[in-house]
Amino acid sequence: MIKQSIFRVARSRAFSTLVKLLENLESRPNLLRVLTYHRVDYLDARPDLDPDLISATPEDFARQMEHLAEHCLVVTIDQVLESVRDKLPLPPRSVLVTFDDAYSDFSEHAWPILRRLGLPAVMFVPTAFPGQARRFWWDTVYELLHTWKDDQELRELGIEALPNETRTQTYRRVVCELKMVPHDELLARVAELSRQGGLSAPVSPVMTWDELKKLAGQGLTLGAHTQTHPLLNRVPLEMAVEEAVGSLQELRSHVSEVASILAYPGGAFSDEVVHHLRDHFELAFTTCRGINDMGRADALRLRRINVSCYTPNSLVRAQMLGGVRHLNHRWPLESASG
Ligand SMILES: [Zn+2]
């Protein structure tokens, strides 16, 4: 209800005008806004994939990037790394554009727009996926729940749809519940569901290594996103470190120059995980909302602003205003998945 009210206000002309006015006053250096995108595609393009991960349609993405090109300074990962290493302030209006999961629609829709505008971007790659006929566990659950339309059939799979719940609501609830269990249990449960549900072999939703290498050659920055995309607070510490470091090594075996950067899958981490990754990574990105004041931010717990096709663009832009850093305390820097 509150969310709907905020969205209604954000869609008003007055709100857009106010955001525009405040954007023109931005002058404070060393604030880094990091945008998180997942997929850029049309809602019905891949009925087998969770559309909640579509951040923008290609047209909306083009408008968003044109705005950044005109009004912001889209920085490279090297600029961020240099500013952290040398403690040099980033220029005012600095923005880093990041993508998680390496979905194939990036090369089809997002990259041509970024190239046309000459904007740099970072892609965080779960390295066990490129070139493999496997999909992410949430996409498997999504397909199952939307293929098996009947409540009784779902019950046979051990999934209870609650009264008055839409299929999408059931899906989101099941995903939340699965995120709470240890990763190996989650995978076993999803594999069993997939077997019982008789899903056909998946078409890989992720770019191949050849594509990733080609894009890296054209200027796309690649970063680690673990190997198999476990929530790092749902696996033993040793495995969490191995997943993160192993993914960086795998990237480096395919692409010669890869910076020591990581995005925590699902935004999940623990103090212990961060502590052990400090020796291996220079920057790591959470999914905690907010703006990074680089003079004070922990480089292994950087905040990001998620872009969703459901969120009005004026609201994303409002979250990028420098003054919003004073609201960071409202979104504590803790693991997104408990
Ligand atoms: Zn991810």
C-alpha cells in the first residue's frame, strides 16, 4: 500500500520536476551511485524466465542511458579502483552501471545501446553458467509454477498455493522460502521439483564464453559473481571463499585482464565472508540500497540502487540524488537474504 502510494507520487509531473531541479544542483564530489541491472528485454520475450529480473525494456533502457550520458558522469571500474587506491575523490555526479548474472539479452539489447552512447559498464558473471545447458534455480521454479497451472498439481509437487494467491505471488513466496535454507538443500529441492515436474532440458539463458570474450574485447568490464551463484551466507565459509575466488580465477582464465571485483549473489554476505574475501578483492558490491560516500564507504560492502521495470524512473533518479546518502541508515548494510 505504502509502495503504491510512493509510486503514484513518483509518477506525478511535480515529482519529476522536483527531481530535475535537485539534479541540476548536484555538485558534491566523491559520491558513487551504482546502478544494478539484470535483464533488459521485453516482458514476454522468454516465458521460461522470471520476468521479475527484467530491469527495463530496451526502449526504457535507452532512455535511462541517454539521461545518464547527458546529466551524469558514467565512470569505469578503473576510475573507481584508482579513487579507492589513491584516495582521490571521484568527480560530482559519478555513476557506475552494473549488470548481474550475464543473461543473453545483455548482448542483444543493452550492449548496443551502451556502445552507441560510449558508456562503460560492468557485468558480474556466475562462471559455472556460460556455455552450459543449465539455468538458475529461480528460473526453474518460475517455469514449474507457470507450467503447472493447477493447484492440485502443485500440491503433488509439495507446493501449497495459499487462498487468493496469484501464481506470481506463490512463485515469489516460494523463492523467499527457498532462500532461507542451506544452498545444497535448496538445489536438491529444486532438482527434485524439476524431475517431478518433468521439465525439458533448459536452453541456457546466459551468454557463452565466446560472447563474453568478444564483449570484453569491445570494452565491457567483467567481474566475479561466484561460480554457481549460491547465497554466500547459506554455504560453509570455506565454500563461500572458494566460490568467489574460484570465479575470479575462471574469469581470468578466459579474459586476460580482470579486476578483483565481486558482486555478492542475491546481495547475501556475512561479516566472516567479507573478512575472508578482503585479501582477494578490492571492491565488492551488495544489494543494499543507498549512495556510497567513497571517503567513508567500506570497499567490500558497496551499496547499489536496483533498477526494476516496475519502479518509476523518476524514483530511481531520486535515489541517485546526493542528499539521499543521509537516508543510508534506513537501509542498514546487512545481508539482503537474512
Ligand atoms: Zn546474481
